[in-house]
Amino acid sequence: MASKGLRILVPVKRVIDYAIKPRINKAQTGVETAGVKHSLNPFDELSIEEAVRLRERKGPLKVDSILALSAGGPKCADTLRTAMAMGADKAFHVEVPEGSGDGGPEPLTIAKLLHSVVEKEDINLVLLGKQAIDGDQGQTGQMLAGLLGWPQTTQASKVEIKDEAGTVEITHEVDGGVETLRTKLPLVITTDLRLNEPRYASLPNIMKAKKKPLEKKTLADFGVEDTRRLKTLKVTEPPPRTGGGKVEDVDGLVSKLKELGAL
Amino acid sequence: MSRIQWQRFLWSHRATISSRQSPCRTPIARVPTVRAAFSTSARRELMEMTGFSDEQLTVREAISNICSKFPNTYWQERDQQEKDPKEFHAALAKDGWLGIALPESLGGAGLGISEATMMMQTITQSGAGMAGAQAIHANVYATQPLAKFGTQEQLETTIPNIINGTWRTCFGVTEPNTGLDTLRLKTLATKTADGYSVSGQKIWITCAQVASKMILLARTTPLEEVQKATEGLSLFCIDIDRSHRGLDLRKIKKMGGRAVDANEVFFDHYDIPTASLIGQENQGFKIILHGMNAERCLLAGEALGLGYAALEKASQYAKERVVFGRPIGQNQGVAHPLADAYMKLEAAKLATYHAARLYDTNDGSVPFHSIGVACNSAKYLAAEAAFTACERAVLAHGGMGYAMEYDVERYLRECLVPRIAPVSREMILNYVSEKVLELPRSY
């Protein structure tokens, strides 16, 4: 390892804003993305925030660098600027042409890409959102850990670096309780909602982010191809809910329930 | 689900039943509405967003995020209780937004009035209204002349503290008998051994109750003794310290923006140090003139935000409110006034951001009066468009438009501010008549 500090990779995705009601496109191949507000995937926001907080805690391991990465169309640059305004030091924009509603590269492609980035950039900690809120696939982190042969802890709600040797304790929520795990760097962590509350980028930091390096890359730079193993056949909206009725009194309720065969 | 949504939800169900039974005839009752299930926000903004710069869009998004922490209920409550929105000021200060248009060397962001206007518009449009804008307005704009003409000491002590929110500032120009006629202002700063002694009265001083600084315009040479009417006024950056002798503040009860205080300020031999003078003595009017066009742009932006906010509420309501078996927005009598208000807002928006751009990019090649005309026209058009939108929004809501809960009555009360201040509609018409049409001056 070149230096002892943390060299963190934070992959981020540009997705339709969480507050927007998605609509299916006309061809029924995916969600309509044209002219819809996009923002940084909320789970990735948590990863960036955690990386920045690790730096602010100043120890026991110092943060040497925080690299943000996004793969997608030209607008991903905005997302990366947001990541840098929050505190990432530099960013890679891996340009992948946007297809119409095809959802972008598959998780395995991204995991292979990240694998190569980790090796080239000498990364020792990868912080990923546990899932992107568009595809909800939740696979990339796990696949990456597999490819790297690194330990992984998923859906972290607390991350603590314990010593200079790189011992890390991670807490995550499981059925019926909270589980605490201990492992060592290098490591893949995926983030869950309760990990932290992401900050808003301050105006001075937004201005500074404009001057931080944003490098354009291609999948080929990392020896990866955008292979598709899955084909989306059809995407449809859930059936509309039918409204309920209102009954006048208890007798009405009973007779209604009888009528429906519930009594 | 919020309380209001929940009520609407219940009533929308009630509607399905009451249509088969006796219809509800109470004029101002909870209204039956049709509501799209689970939609949380509009897919796109009402305002056309093309044509804005990347910086403006960045500002808009970042400010919207902060404002989203201050819902309409926060502003309703502040308005009712006449309580200063100090959390809102602190939130913006914390992230450096008060320094948006101040130079980077002083800890600001070095952006222009185009971006500051977008910030003010985003604030009013978020539901904060004029109250939200006025809580920070002077800190953004009255600091401009200070940053440009202040001494090193003033810059190093005052500006960083205003940007980080420790100090708030107010702007003291208007006087009871000297509204638009700034050159005749009477507050006198007389030279003493170690500074000046200020006597006189100011009025409509926003935020004076919570401010610790005031950018004050006062006369240092009596009007009778000056060569040119534009001379003899000086600009000061003074402490607002009520424990100090000779200063009194009185709150003015007002129509709108009640969260933010507006005051009469009385000076009676109030001592200020020589170091509080900004720029040269007797040159205050020229210094202040510099910031006036910028202020017009900010006010225009604030008006626009209010107008779009009202229109958004109105169109939403017109879509949901069902009378005689269909949404009221299906009636042209309801729809057309709103469509007309939209076009007026869009036109005013173009005029506003054109004026701001002109102000920012002026390298001396644009005559001063062209910028003045652009900025004044923008303020006029935006204020009128906002008034139209707010009034029609209330009317489209019918009885509910009169209820605090629906916000549009608050917008209507507040949208009178940009119509009146910082310069009346009539004075703008006078200015355009004289400067553009070259008609003889009427006053």
C-alpha cells in the first residue's frame, strides 16, 4: 500500500428525483426520463457524506482522497459536481451513451468497471449506496466485493475506523436488532438510510467544486464493455387502486362485510 | 400524510358517497376534491426553465433544498405570531448564501445580481414569500456599496460577520417626509470631536429590531450649502445598539410579511465613530445610486417568485376542486385568467433576467440610463404580474382563498410590497416618460 491513509471511491448515480412520480414511457420499455428532474441517488448521497465525515473525524486513519465516479450521459457531470461540492476531491465521468429508457449498464458491468478503477487508483475503501432508487437492483456493491475478493458489509448504519491498522467496525440493522461487524481494510461498504444525514453543499463549496478536476473516461479505458445480459420485455404501471366506500353505521358495515363474503 | 392531505383524502371519499345522497351546500366547507394517488410533486415547474445559466440553475436547486426545510406552515405561523424567521436566516448564512454577490476575497461567492435575483425568487417561490426574502434582503444588497467603497477595516470586520450570520444588517434611507425624494433627506450627521452625532428619523426600516448594523444615509452638509443637490449626503455603516443613548425603534404594524419587523427609527444625538463612514464624505448619494438598480432586480425576482407560487397553488386547486361534477379548472372562466397570469409572469421574468444580465455584464458600454430603464421596467412588470397572479389565485380558490391554510391570501397581502417599494409604479412611469420618451418632467 502506497500510503497509510484512506483512499475512498464513491460511485454515484444520477436518477429521477425521489419526489417525482415516475411515468412509464410510451414504448413501455422503461420510465420516462426526458424533461424530468434528476438528482443524486439518495443512497449515494449518504456514501459521500460518510466519506466526508470520515475525513472530518481526522483519525485514526486520515482520508487521503475521495474519488467520485459516475457512469452515464453528459448530465452526470452535474451529479459529480454536486458530489464534489459536498466534499469529494475529484471525479471520473465514465461516458456511456444514453439509450432510450434502457436503464443504463447492468450492475455487473458497473462492478467490473469499479473493479478496474479500484486497482488503477489504488483504492482501499469503496462506499456505495445499497441501491439506486431507479432500478432498485442492489447488486453492484456485492458483485464488486466478489470480483475484488474483499470483505463487504452491506446496509451500514454506522461506520467506525478503530485503529491505524485499518480495523473497521460496521453496524447494520437486521431483523430483530442491530448487528455489529468487525473487519479490516480493504473493504466494500454499502450504505443505508440511517447512516447519516447528508449535508447541503454550501455556496463556497459549490464554487470550489467548479475548479476541482473532473476527468472524462470511457468504459474502454478500464477494459470493460457494456454487455447486456438481460432484455427488458415490458414495463407497465401498477393497476389503479379503486376507491373504497363508506358505510353509514355498524349495521351497514356488517351487511357490507356479509355481502363481500367476509363474515 | 399531512393533516391537510389527510383531510382532503377523507373528503374525497366523502364525495363519492354524497354524490348519491344529498349534496353538501355549505359554501365554505371542506371541499370535495379529486386527488391523484401518491403523487408527491409536480413533474416539472410551471415556470419555463430554459435559458437560465448553469449558475442560476445551481443556485435554484441548492436554495430550494434549504427552503424545503421551511414549509408553508412555518411561514403561516411566523406571519400570525409576528415572529422573526431567524432559523431561516441562520440556515442560509450557515451555507454561505448571504455572500452570494460579494467578492470572493471577502468570503463571498463572487456571483452577480443574476444569480442573487434567482436566489430571491426561489426563496419567495418556496412559500417563504416576501417575509423570507426580507429576512435576508438587506444583507445581500445593502452590503454591496460597503464591499465596493468600504475601508479595509470595515471590510475585514463587518463583511465576514454579515456573511456568516453573526450580524444582521438593515438599510436606513427612507424618511417620513422624504420617501422618493431621497436628495431632500433630513437626518443630519454633525461632526464632533471623535466622529459624528446623528439626529433625525428613518421609517420602513426592515429588520432593525434584529439587526446589529445599519447602512445609513445621512446628510453631512445642509442642502442650502451644497453646490449640487446630489452632494452633501454620506453613507455610514453604524452599530444598532439600543443600550446606547439616542436611539429608539418603533415597530410598524403592517399588512403583510408580518414575520419580519419594519420600524420607525429615531436618532437623537446618537454618536457614531469617524470610522463608520463609507467612502468619501458628502459622496453618499453616488455610492448608493450604485446599488439601486441591483435592488430593483432583486425585488423583481421576489415578486416573480410570489406570482409563480400563487399560480401554482391556483392551478393545482383548479384541477382538484370539483363543482357540478367536474374540476373548476375545466371552466374557461377559471382557466383563462390563470393562463393570462402565466403569460404575464413569463414576460416579466424575461424582462427581469435581461435587466440583471445587463447590470452584471455592463463594462461601461451600456449607457447608465439604459440599465436604469431595464431594471425599473423589470421591477414594474414583475410586481404587476405578481399582483395579477396573486389576486386571481385567491379568486380561483373561492372561499378557501380567504383562508390562511391555503397560503394565497398571504401571498396577496405580501405582493403589494414590490408594487410599492423601493419605488412606486408611478415614479417608474415618470422615469420612463422622461428618459425614454423624452417628455417634459412633471414634478
